[in-house]
Amino acid sequence: MAKYKYIIYAFSCVFIWSFIPAISRIGQKEMDHFQYLFWSNVLSVLAVFVVALMMGRSWKKLLFIPFPVMFKVLILGALDCFFYLLLYYGYSIENGVAVLVIQYSWPLMIIGLSFFLFKEKLTIRQMIGLAMGFMAVVITFTKGNITEIAVEHPQALLLVFSGAFCFALMSVLSKQFAIDPYISTFWVFMCSTLVSALFMFAFSRINLPVGDSLIPTLLNGIILNGISYIIWFKAMSSPDSHKIASILFLSPVLSMMWIILFFGDAFVPAYVIGLGLVIISGLLCISARKKTAKQSQLMDELIED
């Protein structure tokens, strides 16, 4: 039964996250992406704080952390802010399916960053996965015509690609920071809130989420970002976390359905091909990383014996 509990957690996250493109587009009807991200972050901080207290975490441990830990989560929070800021901007002006393809290139970037930063060896599967991911990005930018860029706002997709890089870097660095998941999530959102506030004051203005933007902002801040992170941590605590992580790639498929169904975005075959390639490449990279981890563990056990 415990195995099914982790699967339920994972499917819950996949279903929740599949609504991010649709909800973010609705939420930005009366707010720009700077304002939308700031208020979403504020709500995420409050939601995670309340849930952490309900799960037995002390408010003192949540609020008072050592300076070295503060510095680490500040980096993670800034990267998280950049990811969502650029992602929301992309969904506000570009075809949602095209943004989805670029957004889910982050697993491939994790492989590349792990190779360059921590000298992890690349397997054949990872190389194939990286090649397929690159093909997916090219197909998306050109709509299948590789001789020219065919999307309406290529700069938006480039920014989303930069945001995906920030998320990949945050994922790689978070593995090096051994912090309690509730504390780290709370402070990541707290630091992301501070960074998003700076961007809002510099490039926009304060605008309360009212009218049509209120419900989407509440949903995004409390559930789609805040509580969903905690559910994902629980899913990742499974002994078979690599299998659970592969369920994540159902999210863009569902997102594509909602985008086309709710907003009537153009059904471009090249985008669907690109989405399929990026999902397959991500699955290849995840399975390859798990195999490499098992081999390293066996080597360590042999050395100890």
C-alpha cells in the first residue's frame, strides 16, 4: 500500500502542475508577469508556513536559520524566481504548446550541468536524450522548417529557455544543499518573493489581484506552487523515486490538452512532435541517471568489502 501512496502523491502533483499554463494565462489578464509572480509567491510563503506548522515543524526553526543556509536558499530562491518570471511571460504572449516544449527541456539541462559542474559521466542513453531534446527545441522554433524561425515571438521562447536553465541549475544545486525540505521550501519561496518584489518595483508597479485575476492567483500561489511542492517532496521520498519522477512527464501532455481545449491555441503538428521528443528524451535521461547511481553504489559496496 505504501507504494501506491507515493504514486498517488506523484499523480496529484502531475495533475495540479498541468494547470500552470492555463491558470497563469488567466491570472495575467489584469496583471503583468511581475505582479502575478509576486502575489503568487506571497501566498506560497503563507501556505508552506501553515502546512509546515501543521506537520510539526517549529516556527522558530522555520524563521531562524544559520547565515550559510540563508545564503544557499537565497541562491535557490533567486533561480526559482527567474524561472517562473520568464515562464509566465512566455505563456502570456506565445503559443502555449510551444512554451511547454521549451519549459520541459530542464531535465536535459540537468544532465549537462551535472557533466560540466560535477564531472558526471554521460551514458549512451543520456547522449541520445540530449540529442532528441535539441531536436525538439529546433523543431519548436522552426515549426518543422529548420531553415527558418517560424514562431511569432522567438525572444519569448529564448527567455523561457533561459528560465528552464535556471530551474535546472536550482535542481542541481539543491542536491548539494542538505536542508530540511519544509524549511528549504519555505525559504526558497521567501527569497523568491524578495527577488520578485525587486523586479516588480523596478519594472512594474503594485497591483492587487482583483477581479478575474483573484481566483487564479490564489490557486497558483496556494496550490499550484506552494502545497504542490510539499506533495512532490513526499512523492520523491519513495525508494523508487526515479520511477515516480518519470510520471512527471505526463504533466505537459495534460497541459497541452487544457491549452488547446480552453484557449484554442493552434494545434501545430511540429509542436506535438517536439513535445513527444522532449518527453522521451527526459525519460531516457532519468533512467540513465538511475542506472549510473546504482552502478556507483555497487562499486562503493565492493570497495567497502
